[in-house]
Amino acid sequence: MKISLDLLLILDAIERLGSFTAAAASLHRVPSALSHAVAKLECDLGITLFRREGRRATLNEAGRTLLDDGRHLLRAASELERRVQRIADGWEAELRIALDAVIPIERIFPLLKRFYAAGHGTQIRLSGEVLGGTWDALTTGRADLAIGAPGDPPSRSGIATSLLCTHTDFIFAVAPEHPLAAWPDIIPTSELLHHRAVVIADTSQELDARTIGLLEGQDVLRVPDIRAKVAAQAAGLGIGHLPRWLAEPEIAAGRLVKKELATARPAIPLHTAWRTRLDGKALLWFIEELADKEVASALSEGLH
């Protein structure tokens, strides 16, 4: 390869400082070494890169194109060096975080903002999971950290947990035109069996899928995410419980109606969970932050 990062650094210095002499001083080399390197590159490529006017050197069109594109490579190489150094210092190249559907993804953004502001540099990959899928993401290695993992952890070893909150604040809601909207009193459990339930499909790939609140023999509409669930219920396609943060705006807008059930939905513990064999500094940073009561409260607002 005729073009090296060292040659790109030379071209960058000459263009910024305006002369071979100034560029050589900034790179701690002699001007003749830079002149020789540029001349050899021009010879190898069969083109000229500079217009020389006395002691001043100015890139021509070919040289400008080479440097403009080459600076992308210089920045990438510089970032690669920093990432390698961070990894050597214990900071992961990437941290994968699985967030359960009951927690709005926007709530994790302030935490990410603080992480980025600290300049740690680890790349973050977020994924959305449902029910057992949050635990499954950890056990299968799709995630390093899970936030809002519901229910009891799987029996497999290698996962540590911390209780985030207990999810009790559900609202049972139906569309105004749904038959249950006109039910005069508290709705008995036996009546729910006659109406389709809207549920979010569990995203587990290896662990057994989980369901919450479904009755044996009840018709089911499975949707891909919690936004689709509230939309399906507002469209009158079925019934179901929703987190308060999601249900209340729809009720206020008249798209859903809150109803009372004879049997309350059981409380669900939501956990922060992580793989114990990992000890990277980015993972530890998030575990410590999520243990803070204010951070946990902001994530779980309207869930308990």
C-alpha cells in the first residue's frame, strides 16, 4: 500500500501549517525527510499533490481529495488507539444493555448522558426485551446488563440481581366501544375469559416463554412491543393491564377506559441483573449508578 498513516500525518501538518519547515518542526523531523516522503508518494502515485510557491506549499485538487478522505482514517486510527488503551485499562469496548418493555427507554437517557459526559468511551448497545426475554438475553450472552428483568431469575447460575422495584401500578383498560367498558360493576374474573387479551410476545430465545395474567383458554392477540399493546387495546382489539405511565394519557384522551377487576393483578418484582463473570469498569459503573435510590426511582416512576 502506497499511502500510509504516517504520510497522511505529514500531509495534514503541511496543510495546516503552510510549509514543509513548519510541519517538520511540529513532527520533530527535518524538512528534507518530509520532502523526500512526499516526493516518493507523488512518484509512486504518478501525480503531484502540492503547488509550491517559494517556501509555501498548497495542496492541489488531488492532494486536497487525498487529505480530506485521509483525515477520516487518521481520526479512526486515533479513536482505535484510545479504545485499545481503554480496554487495557479495564473499560469494555462495548456494553450491551437489555431494557424490559415496562420501562420507557427515554428514562435511561439521563444515565447514558452522564456516562458519556464522563468520557469513558465504551460503546453502548441498547435492546428491548419482554418478560423472560430480559433474563434470556443475559443467559444467552445477548446482553451484559438487564434493567427491569421481571419475576424470579432463572435457575441457571452466573447471574447476580438487585431489586429495582416491585411493579404494582397496573391499570386494566379497554376501548370505550369494548363490551366491558359498559360493565356496571367490578368485573369478575370469569367474565374476562370471554374476551381476547392483548399481550406482548415474550422475546426469549432459549428459556421458556413467560406469561402474566392470562387465563386458561383465553383468546390472545400477541403484539411485538408495549406501544403496540396500548394501540391494540385502544383499537378495541382486546383487553389487558398497562403500566400507569402508559395508560393514563390514553385514558385522559378518551381512547381507553379504566375498569376495576374482582381480582387484582399480582405484584411483579423488577430487577437489575448482570452476568457475574464480567467485571468491566463500564458494567460496574452502571451497577453502582442503578443502586442509587434516585436513579432507581426515576426509572421506576409510575410502576409501583
